[in-house]
Amino acid sequence: MTHDDLREELSRRSPGQWELYRKSAESRERETSLALARESWSREEGWAARWWEAGAPRFAAASSASDLSRALSEAARVDVAPQDPPEWPDRTTDAPEPPPVDAPPDFFETLAREVSSISRGEAQLAGLFLRRGQARERIVNAAGLDVTQSLSAFHGVATTVARRGASAHEVRVPFFAGDGGLDTLARRLADAATLPLSDRPAPMAQGQWLLDPSVGAALLSGIAPLFSTERLPRWVVKARLAATAVRVADDASADAAFDGEGVPTRRVLLVEDGALAGRLYDLSSARQAGRRSTGHGTRPSFRMPPRAAARRIFFEAAAPSPAADLLAGVRRGLFASALTAPARVDLEADRYEIEFTGIAILAGRAQGPVAGARVSGRVSELLRRISGVSADLQFFPMPLPVGSPTLLVERATFS
């Protein structure tokens, strides 16, 4: 069974209303610790088809062309609710075969020295996992689309342990390799591991709240589904979603030329001057809304049909402030340096809860570590209280790339 055979079979089943997706991926991994050094290599092949039969959408996926052919018949027997087909894109592009994937570099010792130096010996890098991979995608459809692209990624997870007396604390921090440099990563690891050992609670019940880029990104990751949902929560006021200092955009053009349905990638401004300015659509959601796809048909796995979602979303500002200026503007508050639990966001209920470790700030100066604090409340109020956005934008794997600079929230309640 070949690629052309599958195209012919789909054309027989659904003349003019089908899509065929193929993905081949390769990755190399390096796992290093004080007692272990191991490398591995893996490959993946994925095939998926989407077509309309008897007025209803069908989807099938398999790890080979022959298996997909058999899966087509099985999927056609499943009862599915009727739905109008999308307006298929029609363009052709090609991309050269990428070179073989190189093994991730070995920078365990360098990063370990940085962590130990910054923490004054209290924190130790315990493990480092790195994955470098690439994928090649081809998407064809009945409208004449035939596009190919190559994708690459390099990310990792660092594990750090800090000890102070009889107390110890371990953290695992995901990161994009090469973003921000090893010194930035080392400082983030040292702070996340050592600050919780201070045993000092939040010294104030209310104040300003300064968010490290990693904490801001975690917050935005929880809010991101708001921009692709079919129905906005009742609390959303489009003209006043956030403070005027806030801008949110999604732009994956640096990662890929088109999305998982062959629609060209472009920048989409989602929030401007605090107002909801745009939405994210794939082909199906665009058809239902009477819009055009924004190039946000995502495929978390070839085994899943495309869905509308953010691809590289981030906070930004039309006139960002230096991070040092935001710090100097904190009269009395807390700096959230790292999360101590996953950020919890319930968009339907308009609620959030963030637990973090950080530093107390008084008149723009650090007053000492805070082992742990919690902020909870309404998402709507939090977004409208962001009074400052810095220019130090950084991205984090969550698992899609989510970016944030340092953020200043004018008022928060700590516990």
C-alpha cells in the first residue's frame, strides 16, 4: 500500500472531501546524572486520514500505510453526527529532506557548576534530560493541497536538589535548550530549589505581585483555551478582557510554515489594549463560525484529528518596561520566582490558584526569601490588574511553546 493508493481509496470513498496526513519523526536523547550517562535514539511513523462520508466526518490513524487502509473501513462503520465539511486549502510547497539529527550536547557539568555557584553550594544538579528531534510532515487533500515541511525541536528537563540542614527540596524544571543561556537556567533552578527551604511564610496578606516569566507563562497556558473555545465563558467582556497594558499574540511562523491542515502560519493578535481582538480557528471551527482558518489546526499526535488551539502564544506589550523598572515600582509585595505546584485555572468558573516560592519586596528592594505563598481569585480580576509588562520575553514548553515577560500585578491577596 502506497501514498498514491491511499489517495485513490479516499477519492473513491469521498470525492472532493478528504485529507491525508503523514508524519515521520526522529529524536535523539541524552540522560545524564552523577551516576548515569545514557543516549538513545527513536523513530516514529504516523499516518492519518480525514474524510466526509454520508454527510459525516470520519477519521482514522495508523503507524503504516497498509494499517491505515484497514482502519479506513473500520472508521466508516462508526456512527457520527452530520457536519458540513470545511473549505479545504489548495497550495503546494516542498521542503528538502533534513539532515540526520545530532546528539544533544553534553553540558551537565557546566550547568552543575553554575547551579552550585549561584546557590553557594546549597543546590546540586541531580539530573539532566535532553531531547533533540525533527519531524517531516506531508499533507495532501482533494482540493489539490500538497505541502511538505520539516520541523525541529530541542528541549529538556533539569532536576535539582537543594539541602539546608535536615531539610531538602527537589524540583524538575522543563526548558527549551538555547533559550536564555545556561546562566539564566541555572539561576531559575537554584531559586526553585533553595527558596522553599527558607521556611518563611508570606510576610504580608496583600500587596503587589511581580511574576517571573516562567510563572507568567504558566498562567497564560491555563488561559490559552479561551482563545479557541466555541463558546466564551459568561464572565468575558470582550472590550475589557484585561488591563490596557496587556497584549496577547500567537505566532508560530518561526517554528512552521503551515499548521496541521496545510493552512499558512501567521501572527494573530488575540488581545490588544486589553480588549479581545481575535480568535484561533482550524478549518472545522472556522466553517462553523463563518470565518477563515487562522492556521491553528494543531495535531498533538497523528492519532488525533486536528483541533483549534494555540501554537506559540505569548504576552507582550506595545510599550514594554524594563524588568528593573517593574521591580523598582513594587512598593510592597512579593516576587513569584517559581511555581511550587501546577497553576490551576478554571475558565468556566472564572477562578485560578497559583502556589509559588519567591522573594518579599519593599520599596523596590528584596527583603528576603518566601518559602511558599498562594494567590487565588477570579481570572477576570487578575487580567485587569496587570499594570506592567516587561520586554524580557521567554518561552517555556507547556507542552506547546508559551511565552511571557516579567509581569506586574497591581494588587493581590496572599495566603
